[in-house]
Amino acid sequence: MTPSGAASPGVGVAPGDWFGQPRGLTILFLTEMWAQFSFFGMRALLVLYVTKHLLYPQQTASWIYGIYAAGVYLTPIFGGIITDRKLGRRLAVLIGGSVMSLGHFMMGLESLFFMALAMIALGNGLFLPSLSSQIDSLYGQHDARRKSAFNIYYVGVNLGAFAAPLVVGTVGELFGFHWGFSLAGLGMLIGLATYMAGGRYLPPEPGRSASIPAPAPAAKAAAQPEGLLRRFALLMAVAGTIVVFRGAYEQLGNTMPLWADANIDRALTSTLTIPVTWFQSLNSLVVIFLSPVLVARWTRLAARDRELSSVAKMAIGAAIVGLSYFIIAGAAFWAESHSVKLSWMWLAGQVVVMTVGELYILPVGLGLFGRLAPAGLAATTIAGWFSAGFLGNLFAGWLGTYWTPLRHSAFFLLMGGVCLLAAALLLLIVPKARTREALA
């Protein structure tokens, strides 16, 4: 174990690791968990708050959601540059998290609603790339755990995302939206406290002394200007396809809650009804249980040099999410034809299938950007991944405006087609991706 808490450069578990991973991963995991508790808690209530409390029409609410979510992914582009050049990753996490927490508390005041959304988006610009860009620095280049580290980290994201709708969403629906938003702000403060308490286990800032192994010949070649240009071209091509994919995927928090609220029979008993926000928790629950299974499988395949490339996995993931939309489109068509509400089990099944696909694409893509990040530009490169979320959420907001004029079954068919388009584009990138990943 190095003084910073990073794992040794070799393969395997170093003395003093926690849960078979560098201690710093646990700190980043828990910090992200609480940050996502606040983010997804607020997100679970946002469209319901805008339509039911502020009384905006559905199409306006979709645009508000889409523009806000886009802003959350736009600001990391600038935040990553500021972090790498000026602040450093640790200070950026603390400043960004504090601003986000303030924004969540401001959501409790109607007159500050739009300003609060802006505060959360701005704080996230510093927080998001600065936290996740520290993961790869915890591992040596040939550490077998390195490639799956982001999938483990993604479990932390989803532990927070699982608890958020159950706690923040339920409190917001039952006791008032403002109480729910305040809980989200409290979660962000707990995350910051965790990060500060575990600072000694985190990797040093770039440029400080650290036990960093000398780059391999392949890595040196990749660091040449021509190699860097090809690397960035690959990453931008991947990001472009994620823009298309997110247009459909982000309906999970945009139009799907409206469908669950009005078109799904959520009754468990004559007196007990499933809250709308709980279905977003199901998404995270599947991530939590399925991630260890996939990580173990991919680690075994990697040991035998049979693991698929990251981009090939992502293509599979986009196709699976498309399949989930086609399934629910068929069920929605049947319900429309018979003028009945669908059982909540159909929606639950769709969320499960969608989440399987999500695990093949979102954490895998984040890990790809982390591994291919040039030295000294980790936060900026990670911000490039999140930039796809900016355009993707704008695309999702625009697609969401078709929710009202289209039949729901037709809307879901459209979302399935968007996912298949993303899968096809990713397949075109696979040959080039294999070469670039080999140099990482």
C-alpha cells in the first residue's frame, strides 16, 4: 500500500485493502452514494413537483426536466478544466458539493426554484468529474481489478439512487415536496463529511509525489500526439452515440413517472398503493444485486483474455434497453386497445430489463473514459463522458414533448428504435476501439 492509500501497481489485493479493493475506493463509493441520494431524491420529485405543485403543463415540465438534466451534464465540461488547471480534485469536490447542498435546500422556496436548479447544476460541474476521476489513480496499470472498478463504484451510485426515491420521494409525496428537497440537501452534507473523513486514503493530486509505475512502451506510444488524437477521436465517437442512447434512457425520470402515475394500476391491496417514485428505486436495486455478478464474470473472462471490448459491451447494453421499450410498447398497446390500466408488474419488468442493459453501457463507458484519460487531464476527460449527458438530456427533453400527442405505445416504440440506432452506431466503432483499449 502506498502512503496515499492506492493499491500496489501489481495484480491482486494489497495488504490493508478493504473488501479486496483500495481503501480509497470505499471512500469514493460512500461519498458518491450520499451525493446520488440527494440528486436522485430531488430528481424523483422534480416532474411531479412541477406538474402538481407549480402547475406547469406536461410538455413544459418535460423541457424543464430535460434542460436541468442537460445542465447537470454540461457544467462538468467546464468544471473538469477548472479542476485540472486550478483547483485540484479535492478542493473541487468540497466546493462543488457545498454549492449543490445549498441548491437542494433552496428548492424548498418556490420563488428560488429556477435559481436552485442552477445552483445544483453548477456545483455538480465541479463535484462530478473531480470525484470519479480519482478512481483510476488508485490502481496500478496492470492491476486486474482496474477495469471493473467503475462497475463497483456504480453500485455506490445506485445504493444512493435506490434509497432516494424510497426516502426522499416518499417524504415528498406524503408530507410535502419541500421536506423531500431538504432531505436531499442533508444527504449531500453527509457525503461531504464522509469525503473529508477519508481523505488520507485518496490518491494524491496530479503532480504530487506518488508511487506511480513507469508507463509501459504501449502506453508511451499512446501518449504521443498522434496517439492522443486517435484516443480522443474514439472517446468523442463513443460520446456521440451516448447522446442518442440517453435520449431514450432518460425517459425513466422524464415521462415514465407520468405514465406510472396515470396509466399503471399500482394497487397492492385495497388500501396500499405503490408510490410512483418507488419504481426508480427498483432500477437501482437491480444494479446493486446484478453488478457483482457481472463484475465477477468479466474478471474471469479477462483472466482468460476472452472479455469483450468495452464498446462491444455498450452496444449490447443499448440493444437490451431497446428491447425493454419494445416489450412495454406491446403491453401498452394491449392496454390501450382494452381501455384498462396495466398491472404494476409490467412496469417493474420493463425496469428490470432496462437496468440489465444499463449495466452494460453506462458504468462501462465511464470506465473507458477513465482508463483512456491522459495524465493530468483525468477530470477533463471524465467531463467529456458527462458532456454526452448534456446533449442526451436535451434530446430526451425534446423527445418527451411527443409524450402527449403520441399514443403511449407509439412513444415506447420510438424509444426502442432510438436505442437500436445507438447500438448500431456503437458496433461501427468496435474495431477501432479494440486497438485503443489495448494501449490503455
